Amino acid sequence: AQTVTQSQPEMSVQEAETVTLSCTYDTSESDYYLFWYKQPPSRQMILVIRQEAYKQQNATENRFSVNFQKAAKSFSLKISDSQLGDAAMYFCAYRSPNTGNQFYFGTGTSLTVIP
Amino acid sequence: EADIYQTPRYLVIGTGKKITLECSQTMGHDKMYWYQQDPGMELHLIHYSYGVNSTEKGDLSSESTVSRIRTEHFPLTLESARPSHTSQYLCASSEPGIGVLNEQYFGPGTRLTVT
């Protein structure tokens, strides 16, 4: 099974500042998909952003962007202009096209936003 | 928010009881999943289904069982609950298609405590 590593159990950021959450993964596949999910306290897990491995251009969704380094197997999430509502657990996930729709999740990073 | 529902949201039950955690989705998704997540920890896949009458065990061994009699319904059952089953259980579903950039939609979770 693929492994996804999030080396930062906890991160904090001042409101309006920028923070980057790291994610690395291990795979021998050349085609795959990467995701960042957000899980606010006691609320539903929702998708933040996704990236196709064969696309070199980094995905962007409003204040959220990724830095996808395929050779380094790195997929970091950058949150710009952080807001209080960004406080949550963030999970990096890997999906292989060869194992159905099975996702592999990292251990998560707990993000605190300081007013 | 996604149209995927879980009941109950919270459950406290005694050891030895039989319990069923309900999960239903109204999106017509063929693929459904059950994850187990301890507080602040990663998600572990325990069961998945690719359609009616299809069920498979995930990476994490679990004493629970699942059934998929209807597309929209994917209940999880514990025949005899134990304190080691205390955890959060997340249900998810996704659209069909391998190799397509499909996300998983998550339910709100059931937080189970076995005393």
C-alpha cells in the first residue's frame, strides 16, 4: 500500500498570514491523484484541493494552492490570508487509479489560527 | 455539504451489545467506504463496496461487518461491542470511474464509546 506522510502534527498561523502544510508520499506509480481534505472540529470532512500527477501546473482554489513536486514526491498545501475558519485538521490523501478508488490518508496536521 | 448521512452521530453503549451504524447517500454513488479514526489521528479504511452485493475488507482489520443491499445504504454492524471499538467511524462515497479525478464525500461521522 502507498504511504502518505505528514510530518507536522500541529501548526499555527497568525490570522491573515500564510502557512504551508507539508505532505510526502511513497509510490512507484507514475499516474495518481493527490488531495487535501479539511476536517473542522466536529464537522464533516470536505475536499480542499486536488491535483492530477500528470499535470505539472499546481492546482489553486482561491486562497489554497499546492506545491506539487513529482520527483520529490511532495505535495504541500499553502493557505494564504489565513482566516479563523481555516482552523481544522488537514489530511493529505493519495489515490491510485490502479486500486479502484481507494484513498490513502496521512496522519493529519492540526492547524490553529491565532487571532 | 455532501448528501451523505450517518446515524447516530454519538453513541454510548455497554460491552457486549450489538450495534449498527447507519450510512446513506442520495448521490447515487456506487462506491462507499467505512473508515475508523481515533481522535486527531489518521483514517484507516475498514470496509468498502463498489456496488450492490459487493463488500471488501480494507487495510485495517476490523471485527465489524457491512452489507450493501441497496446502492444508497451501507450499514456497519458490530455483533458484540467492546471498549477497543471506541472510535469515530466515518462513512464516505465516491462516483464511479477508475482513473478519473473523483473525490470522496464524507458523512459527519459516528462517535462510538463502548463502556
